[in-house]
Amino acid sequence: MIPQPLSTMSENSEALCILFILLLPLALAGLALINTGLSRSRSAAHSMMAALCVVGAAATAYFVTGFAWQGYPGLVSHSMIIFGKEWSWLGAGHFFLRGVPLDGSRVSLAALAQLISVGLAALIPLGAAAERWRLRACCLSTALLAAITYPLFAHWVWGGGWLERLGSNYGLGLGFLDAGGSATIQVVGGLTALTMVWLLGPRRGKYSPEGMPGALPGHNTVYVLFGCLLALPGWMGLNAAGSLLFAGVPPGRTVLVAVNTLLAAAGAVLAAASITRYRFGKPDASLSANGWVSGLAASSAGCAFVPPAAALLIGLVAGALVTYTVAWMEARLGLDDPAGAVSVHAVGGIWGILAVGLFPRAAATALTSAAISAPMQGGQMLAQIVGVATLLGFVLPFTYSLNWILNRFFPQRIPPEEERHGADLYELGAGAYPEFVTHTDEFSQW
Amino acid sequence: MKITGLLMMPAGWFLVLAALVLLRTYVAQVSFIAAGIGVEILGLVLFTRAHWVAKGGSE
């Protein structure tokens, strides 16, 4: 089956899109710095090295099978007819990007953008599993993510798949909308992070024998905050390129995308700083940084559709959510997630997806320039809910199963005894700061 | 409990898909999709409880 292709782009639009895509590596750098800063100094070099390796593994795996299975509207795909409706469920392209003309066309730009953004999804679990994930295992797990899970779900949303066509097939608004990747990148990465936290268990010394969590603070707040600033232009590029390539908005609308991205991050960091100031007496830098990234993650889905005031509101809610969910997951669910990746990317991303359903009129105006009826407006929220249900009901158990099998053959966790010396010494043979750091458990009480 | 939770998540998702494919009225679709999400959340809760770090600091 060949889905309807999107319209061709003018040369100016292509140049603009390439520019946005070239901003994407800044998001990778930002996330890598945040992950490193939030881990302890004994694992800092390992964290950065792992970031490089997973970005490499993600790009390679995606090059081999990823884009072929993700596909793009206009390329061939596997589909089935269910009760008279066509369900496209997997791309049917050639492996190794064969047959993709790397000439500035929409398809080639989508392939380039995805080669980079799949690395962003792969960096998310790295923050959650910091200090205890073997280098080889995280590369293999990333390869599974980039070769199978990510392209499968991305095909459904961006490749002309069944989620994208919920509108035309079942009258649910305009189908599942996710312009910049709140679902395909952030929630898929966040749920993979949750999977890894479950499989690896908490870091040594994180929980007392009674199950009470202790503080294992990150080693460099400056890295974390600088990483947040670096992530902003990367996210603007991600959202703008995604809006052009996957939502098909006109190039002029990328100004709105950039404004919305900034406002969502701004609202989120202000909400997180205010709430932590109220709760703890002083604003918490780490949670404020989490709020900033959560705002970015939530902004992606609706960045091309919602008005700026709505983007600010989306950010405020995302920032507020993250301050509570980070503590709740750590204390009540026993999830040791040093970077808060599950809260930031999974919870923030899900909120961003649902927020699109709250502003269906804006989405319709952006994409069709026409008013939509009341049932269609309700249908948009339903389409977004079906997307979230797919993430929780398919992506999460599927990712868990893949990583569980991988864990049976290649144990993914660094031996707990070796954690005392840090992942740097165990995996790399040398620390990040050999002259300054003494490897003691100064923060661990157990 | 872990396997039950793991299986309940896709079971809820299939309910959501079935609602899309089989039901025509908006109210019926919303009801079945809500039920499907409920099953997914129940599975997620079960699965999370199975992973809960027991008092004693280990699984």
C-alpha cells in the first residue's frame, strides 16, 4: 500500500528544514550533559562515553532497518484491511536507506532528521539507568530501540500508519497529532527508561534496609543547567523540522513553533522553581532543570498547533507535574531514576499529547484552515487518548520484553560491588576527575 | 503478578482497538476506550507493585 504523499517542498523550505535539522545535535549534547551532571563524579566519564556510544548505535541501527520499517507517507508499507478500513502497520522500504534519494527531498530530510532524533530517544534511558548500566548492554538495548521499537511506533504516527489515519478512517478529529515527537521520541524514550529502571534495580545504597530512599546527589549542577540551555535550540530545531516534515505545516508557521517551544520551557521552569521554593524554602536547581526539559518534551506534540498562551499553560502544568512525580516515583514506587527521565519525558510527553486534544480547534485551523464540528473536536481528544493507550499497552510491554530477553543473554547491570568504585573505573579503567575525587560513599548512609 | 500485569497492558490496548474497529457510536467508543485504558492502568499498577523494591532495599 502507498499512503498519500505530502506536498513537495520549495527550495527555500528545504533549506530552512536542513537548518532546523542541523540544530538537533544540540539537543543530544544538552541531554548528555544533563545526564552526566546528575550522576555522581565516579561515573561521569562513563556517562559521556555511553552517550556517544548510544547515539552511534542508534544511528547505525536506524540506518540498517529503522527507516525501512518507519517509512514515510508516499513510500510503500505493509497494511491489512480490517472491516473495510486500511491499517498500515509497518514500512516496507529497503534496508540501509537503499532507494531513498538523498537529494533534499522530503523523504531524505525525514531520514536525516530521524537518524539524529532516534539518538535523542536513546539518550533518555541512559539518564534513568545511570551509574549501573554496562556500556555493551546499553549499546545493544539502544540497537533494539532504534531498529525495532522506535521505527514501528514512528511508522504508526509519522509514516502514514494507522494512528495517523484515525481521522480519515474513524472520524477521530485529524488523527493522532504529534508534530515534534512528544510520543515518538519523548514517551518512547521515557518508557524505555522506565523499563531499564525496573530491570536494573536501584543503585547500591539508594534505599535503606527499610526501603527509605536516600539522597545521592548529582556531581555537577552547572553541567545540568548548561545542558538545559543547550537543549533549547536543539528542541526548537526538532519541533520545527518535525512540524514541516511530519505535520506538513507551512514554513512560516515555524516562528510559532519556536515561540511555543520557548514559552513551554519558560512556563515549566518557572513552575518548578516556584513549587520547589514553596515546598523546600529554596528553589531546587535539579528539579527546575527537570521542569525545563519536561516543558520542552510536552511542547513537542502541539508546538505547531496551539496558540502561545496555551503553550505557556502546557509548560506550567508540565513543570508542576514533574516536581511531584519525581519525588513520588522515588519514594512510593521505588524507582531509582537519577535524571528523573521517566517523569520528565514519559509523564511530560503524555501530558503534551493529551494537551493537543484540549485545543482541537487550533489544530484544525493549522492543518485544514477550516472550522470543525463539535463531535470532531471530541474525536481529536479520543485520537490522542488512543495514542497514549498504544504507548502504555503496546510500547511499554514490548520494550520490557525485548530488554528482558536481552538481559537473559547479556546481563545489563554492573555488579553491585563494582558500583562502589564507580562505572568509570569498572568500565573505562580511569575516572573523569582523577586528581580531584576521592571515591567514598559520603552521601550513602547504607 | 508480574506476568499478569504485563499481559493486562496489551489486553487493555486490544480493547481500545476493538472499540475503534467494532463500535460505531461515539458514546460506545468512548466507554470501551475508557475501559481499555482502565485495564492498562490496572496492569501497570500490578506490574509496578511486582517490581516494588521491598523493604530491605532489594527486589
